[in-house]
Amino acid sequence: MRFQDISEIERLIEQRTREVPALEFKSDAPLDGDAARKKLLRDLTSMGNSGGGTIIFGLEADNLSGVGIAKRITPLHNPAFVSTIENIVRDVVRPPLLWTLTEFESGDGLVVVAEVQPSSLGPYMFQGYGDHRYYRRGEIGVVEMTEYEVSSAYQLARRSTENRDSQWAKHFLPMTTPPDQAWLSIAAMPFEPFLPIFEGSEINSFQIVHPENIGRCLFGLPIHNATVRHWAEGITADDSTAGSPLSFSMRLHRDGAAGIIQKLESFVDLIATARVVNAYLAYLADFWATYALRSPVEIKVAIPGISTVSAAKTWMGASPSGIVQPPDVMVATVDVSEEVLPWDLSRAHVRHALVRQFIERVSYAFNWPYRGELFSYGPLFVRGGAASDLLLGPGLVTRRGSGGSISHVDEAGRVRGSSGYVKSFVVDGAIVDEFGDTLAVVELTDSLACPSDFLSDYSIQVSGVTLAPWNAPTPDQGGPNVPPPTGRWSDKNVNHEIA
């Protein structure tokens, strides 16, 4: 059940809609304390383990004869509710919860709709707050799953996984690449049923390689020079020309499956690679949104032929090195696989979390201890993806070309300007104001403070930036606590809030 605006929720009240196992109303959503969080996690995971459904937070139910009926809107007044709940779920639910959260303004608060999908990987379990159990929806509410029910759910997941292999093969995905060269490969396939979401005759070829919404995100990539062709199962594009070898190819299938490959140089810059992966993930999210794909998607990101290249982390200080090959083991590919909702991939922190997972795997393959600098420090970008002249480093914020810091970040994450006053805060690669609204972000942060609509200007060459050296954080001089991030852009100017 997809809700587009607050009027659709108000219609539930007008029609006196009843709660059913796949639709639940909650007048409030307390998150303080383990008991409240455990209840929330039980509600969400049980919904996913019972075929999926919708929970509406901020909608009171009238209980008549044991049946809840939509009564009135009781908006939530916690502006950080969505970022907090996402953070909790991401930390403790396994496999990753397939869901989407939508906020609607109502009066002086919010109504939040959580739509949960079942996972093909098996039943959801939350591992935290002293609880390690599986739950489902019963006739009288949420009940613990029996051992037999859990076993049966995993058997269904195994059968689905076995069938998935044949479906990948039928789609000829991931795309084949030469074994003696390194390529970046991104492959995606929806879960059944495989229904067509577009017809080739409806596709605007120019829009395929120059999408209006994210065109600048793809600037400089070979997709811009690709020739688009119709084929029996959808659209294909590549950059091959007479006398020049292929370095990019893409297939978009009618059912929403997709494959992208791009040739890598003999020397791999991990920062540039991370940016390219992020750009292509944003491209797929935009494509699926345009043609209204409604099924969960499995995404595979890989570098086949990785043993043929060397790599470096450039400004992160590591010298170039080759892939580590243990005795009697050939490491030919580094890859990650993740199950996501197509509309969720348009959210910056969801995309960036997948990019981070992939770059972490690549870093380890080249024998580099992974510290996550790429996602915590670097050039700061503001609303609209524009690059500011600021750099966030360990314990300080500097200005490009200034040669010195303009503010310090203390151990609690408080940004102190030259006057010593606290004007802003650092939260996992993002700078937020006193309300938790975002002033600026490191390009690839997967922080929940990163606004969902964030796409950086791809033309900015981050790989050429040198961070200022380490400065020890200033002693904790006291001051306000870091506010929970809202994931929204601030109306304030970042320069005014850190100097």
C-alpha cells in the first residue's frame, strides 16, 4: 500500500478503515528505553515475516470490539523520529529490513508511514536489547514464531535462492567481462514476479544517457558517449565505435533487471571508483522510479579481474599495491550483494552504505586496514550538491588553500569557531546545526544526517584534495550535546556556523 500524500491517510479516517494484519495504526511511537525500542522492532519485523504490510505512526485507532478503526491524526512531534528509527533498525535487524519510511507534515508534527516488505533471504530477526527472536503477526497481535515456523521460512528462502541462480543465468547477468582485465560490474535483478515495466518503443534514447534528474552525477562517465539501441528484451547501450575497443556497456531489461560494466585502468583510484559506483546506483534508482518498479531488487557490485590491477587510497596515505593472493587461492573478484527496495536506493545514505561496504571489501583485498576516512573526512558539499570551500578533517575544519584551520571539533563533536562558541556539530561526516538540520556533508557519508536528495557535483575532483594533518581535538570545554540528525537541509549558511 503506497501513500502519496496526507490526504490519502485522511481518507482512511473518512472511510473508517479497519486494521488488518497487514495494516496497523499507532497514535505515538516512543523510542526512549529498551522496552519501547524492542516493541517497535517486534512490530516491524513481524510485519515483514507475515508477508509485508504498512504501519502508520501518528494515526490513532478507535478500538471497537477488539478491532482498530482509523479515528484521527495524532502527529508525532519528534523531528528526529525517522533518522532515529532508521539507525536502530539498521543496527540490529538481520537480514537487512526491506522497508521504506515516508514523512507527511500534519499540523505542527509528522505522520510517518512504514511500509515493510518480506525478505527472500529468510525471516527477519532483531539482535539486540537482550532479544534474539523471530516474530510474526497473529490473530491477537504479535507472537513469537515457533521453531517449525522459522525452519519452514528458511526452507522457502533456500528454494527461492536456488531459483534465483537460474533467473540470473536467464538474464545473462552479471554481464561477462574479459578475464585478463579489471572491470567495474553492477548487476541488478528484481524478485519475482518478473513483470514488464516499460516497452522499448516508449524509451527516449537521449534521456537514457542524459537523465534530467541526475545528469550532473554522471558527468564524465562513458555513459554520456554511449549509443543506445533497442533489443528484444529492452534497451542496450555501449561506447564501441569502429576501430576502438569497448570500455562501457549497459543493458536495461523490460522487467527492471539491469547490468552495467565499465573498464578500469591498470591503476585503480578507490575514491574515484566509489564515486562511479554511487553515480550508477543513483542512475538505477532514477530509472526504476521513472518506470515505477515495485519489487525488491538484488544488487551485485563487483570488480572481476581485480588481480590484474594495483590500487591506492590516494589522499588516505597508502602506497599503491597489488591484490593479496594467499597460497593456493586465486582471488579473481571482489564483490558485495545486497537486497534493497528500488525507491529506497534513491536515498543518499542507503546508496552510500552500499558503496561503503564495497570499498571496504576492496580495501581489505589490497591489505589495507579499513578506517573509513573516505566517508568521514574530505570536501564538504551543501544543498544542491554544490562544493563549498571547506574541508572536514580529524578534529578540525579547514578552508581550501588557507593552510590552516578555521575551527576545531572537540571530542564530543562540537564545532568551536574562533570565538570559542559552539555553533554546529559533526555527526559521521556531516555538519549539522543546533536543530539537527544538515549544513554540509562529506560526499559519500552514509550518515543519517545526509539528506536523501543529496547528489554531489561529479565534476569536482575529490581525489586531488589533500587533507590537513591531524590536529588533536580541543579539550572538552562543555556545551550542548550533539542533536539527533533530522536528515533535512538547514536554512543556515555553513560558513557562518563554523567560523
